[in-house]
Amino acid sequence: MDILIYGMVNSFSLALMAIGFTLVYGISRLPNFAHGALYVVTGFLVWSFLNILKIHYIFAILLGLLIMGLIGAFIYRFILIRVRGMATSEIIATYALGLAVLEFLRWKGFKGMTYTLPVFIEGSVSIGGTPVDLQRLIVIGIGIIVVAFMWLFTHFNKTGLALRGMAQDEHAAMMLGIDSDWMAVIAMAMGSILAGLSAIVLLPLGNIVVETGYNVLILSIAVCIVGGLGSWVGAILAAFMIGFIQIITVAYIQSHFHMVVALLAIIITLILRPSGLFGRQKELEERV
């Protein structure tokens, strides 16, 4: 029961971390290596709104997500648009940006055990004799809501359908009048908001530290590579695979191998199936 419950929590945590990264790559083929930095920045922003500006928690969260969306749009309009189509330059630009942000936060003293976000609901419940924090149950609930919302948005909303069109065939979508750059701006904004949302949900379970940004980036990349770069469904399934394997590893081996599992997943996938579980290299497919 411990493995089942905490495996579910860990899997939904990975899905929340990676879904923004997958969305951006699936639509615009932009690998946003600043994803982990956006995650950490959201945590510090919400913490600052709560503790320095004394803003109510709900409004602090909404303001933090709004700022993240604007930052994501800004990153594309003023940085990525200049290197779009040059894969190496895209990676270097986003990784350099993320690295600069995270190390700036470290330099300014944002480190240690000082910075934490309050949990949404205090307390715990017992499920099958296993105590579970209510915040962890909220992670599962919000994970389900986000996945359902993304499916409904990309299947029944006009903008979502346009994003799906860009993901399936960018050139055909442009011939139908869809603006590629505008869709990329929306994708970056939504991806940044999703990164921020995952931070707001998951950071109350720990501390806000710079190193978390690097860990989130590695885990997001692992989920996306195993699932197939750009495949939304693949990312969800990969999150569950890696999530349960991590919990089993922690339960029966050692907690130190938690990140090793993600790194091994990347290596094994690249050796055995480079396109991932649902990747289809050079083939038309639905990626959102």
C-alpha cells in the first residue's frame, strides 16, 4: 500500500513537472531548458508575495502564475524567436538563461532551509493503514485536473485546436492561416504557467532551494525522452513508469538512487528506443 500510494503521488508529481516542457516542445519544437529555473522562480515569487508584501496566499499564487506566463512569452519574443530552427542554439540559449537565473538566486542568498511555502490543507489521513499528508492527495487531485483540462483544451477550444494543428504539421497549419510565432508564444506562456503551477503544488512538500531547479529539469527531460519528445500521452505514461520505479528503488534499495533511476531511464531509452515510447521520428503524429 505504501508503494501504491506514494508511487501515485510521485508519478503525478513527475507529470506536473514535465507537462509544461512537453507542451512547449510538442507545439513549437523548442527545448525549454530554462524550465527548472521557472519552477524555482515561481516558488521564490510566491514566497516573497506572502512574506514580504503580505499578499493573501490565493492572490499570491495567481499573481505568480500570471508573471510566469508573461516571462514565458517574453523569453520567446525576445530570445527564442531569434534562434528558432537552430536546435543547438535553442538549447544553449535556454540552458544559459536558466543557469544564469538559478545562479543569480544562489548569489543573492536564496539558499538553505529558510524558504518554504505553506501547505494548502494541514493534516493527514490514513489509507489502508498508510498515513498520507493531505497535500500529497492534493497533488494527485490537481494532477488529474491538469491532465483533464489539457485534453479538453486541445480538443474543444479553438486556440487548443490551433496548437494541435501546429504540433501535427506546422507547415500545413501555417497554410491554413495559423500564426506559428503566435502559437509558440502561447505555448511558452502556457508551459511556463504549468511549470509554476507544479512548483506551487509541490514545493509545500519541501524547501525552495536552487538545486531543485536542476533536479526538476533532469526529471522533466527524463519523462519526455522516455515518453517520446513532444508526445503528451507518452509523457504521462513515462511519468508513471519512472515514478513507481523510483518509489520501489527507495523502498528496497536506498533513497540516494532516486535521481539515478531517472538518469538510467534516459540512457536506456536512448540506447534501445531513441524516439521514446510514443515517439515517431519523421512521421506525422498527434503530439498534443
